[in-house]
Amino acid sequence: MRFIQSFNQFELDRIVYATSPTKKHAKRLETQLLNDKIVADPFDAPVVIPPVNSGVDTYADLINMSCMIDGISEQDQAKLVERYDEDFHIDFERIVKEAGHFYPKQWLEELIDESSDIILHIKYKFNRPRPYQLAPVLGVELRYDDTNTAKTPSFPSGHSAQATLIAYVLSELYPELRQELYQVADQVAYSRYIGGLHFSTDLEYGRIIGDWLGERTRLKGLKETIVEQNQTIAGKFIKPNNLPNPTQVGQGEDARLLKIRQYKATMQDYKEYWDDRINQNRS
């Protein structure tokens, strides 16, 4: 038996993010993947089929998204998107440093750059339109934050995938922080939903892709670096300060400051600590 679909539904389901990739995206899609930190083929990625444009699930998702956005001010919406828009290290770094651990920011930035090309391949396999593209066609009023980081197909969410990837990697290094790290990844994903930039299913698939990428990330070299950093201050191997009056935790002191005081830290170490504390209080 043939499935009969109305012409309107047929036309609706043919709507895609773009009829062809931009020149910049086309060049990236043609470039061989680096496979330095991540050994993954986008064509081997786990497949989840997104809801069709004409489906009830898509419409309900848009209605729910619109209602949630209408419940906050335009300024609050912009702040939520801006916090994680171009750099979502801030809360991951805070959690790791407050626990007294080393945060491998440069390594993670390189990891994110490498993952973006893999994710771009997956995005164009589905070429799903963004919520703000479908909403007016379906008669849904949707206020969205127009950002340059939402200029690719919608499925999966790159922010959700990359935040999950960071949470995965950091959880491998610091297992005791796993729950907090994945909560941050969820916050990053939520900022894209409340911004009107992604469907909820984009976020869910992003989490799947993020964990998939994490499983294929080479961590051996990073783990060795972490071991070295845990024994150093300012890049030099040193021993704890066992002189008289050993350091004890004072009121309001966190693990990072305690570690700095326990070792023969430089003025730069203290400066970076207090700069982070001041920036944290401001945010």
C-alpha cells in the first residue's frame, strides 16, 4: 500500500537549511579530516532520524519553544545565548580549577576545532532547517537570537555536541566532577534552545554525537600532561612546602588556592587565581 501525503506536506518536508553549502563550508567538507586528537569518520557516526518538518512533533516543539522564549525578556534571552555563544569554557574551567585541578584549555580548544569539521559533515547529511526557518512557514511566532554561530544546518546542535565532548574528556580526567561537568553541557545546550536556534531533538542528537566523539578521542598524551601539571607550578617540577607552619585550609579558601600555597608558587600563579575569582564574581 502506498503512503498518501498531501502536496502541502510534501513541499514542507522538502524545506532544508540550504540548497547547497556555502563556499566556506564546501571547502571544509572537501578537506581531509585531521584525525589528530579524534579518530572518527562522520559516516560511521550513530544515526538518529530527525522528525519531519510536517510532523506533529516538530510543530509541538516549536510551540513549546515559543512559549518558553515568550516567558523571558529579550535581554535575558540574549544573555543566555551570549554566555556560551562563542566560548563555553567559562563554567567548565571554573569547576575544574575550583577543585584544584589543571584545566587544559589550549588542548580543548584544538579538540573543539577538530571536532567542528566532523560535526559539519554530519549536519549536511541531514541538512535540517533551523527553527527560525520553519516557524513562519508553520505559522508560529518565534523570537530568536540572530547569531553568527547559527549559520549551519540544525541537526545535530554543534554546541550541544562540543559541550558534551568537553564534559566527556574532563570526566575521564577528573571522574569525581562528572555530574557537574555534564550539567554545564546541558546548560550550553539549553542556551541554544531558548535562543530559538535549535529544536530539542537537535540537542539530544548533539549529546549522542558528543559522547561518540569523546569515545574516539586520544587521551593518552593529555593524561600524561595532566600528571605533569599536577606536580608543577608555572611549569617547573617542585615538591610540596614542608617547612614549619604547613599550609592549612583557611576560611573561604578553595582547593586551587590551597594547592598554590602548598607549593612554591610564583606571583603569576596568584595573579591568575585572583583574576579568575574576580571575573567569576563579575559574571
